[in-house]
Amino acid sequence: MAEFVLRVLRSDFDECPLSVTTLWGRGTARFLNFRDEERILDEGVDPWTGESMAPFADL
């Protein structure tokens, strides 16, 4: 299974074997358990992008 995930992340198949392409060719992936995800969300940060979730934070 780990080899399959690694091959998806590296785009090592002729075409994406999954029905979604969110991981296809990403190169690396990040694991967050639900506690860390909730903690980061509570801080107002998108846990997957690292960007602020405040609508006018960059103004």
C-alpha cells in the first residue's frame, strides 16, 4: 500500500489510478491526525495549505 501511495504521489503510473487527482503528482504528502487538524483550525489556519482562514488577513 505504501508503494502504491508513493507511486501516486510521484505520478509513476501511465495515468492516475484514482477517481480524484488531488494527490496525483504532488511529490510529497502530509499526515495530520484529527487532533492536530482541529488544533490548527482553532488557530485560524488552514491545516493543509498553512494559509490564514481570516478573510482579510492579507489586507
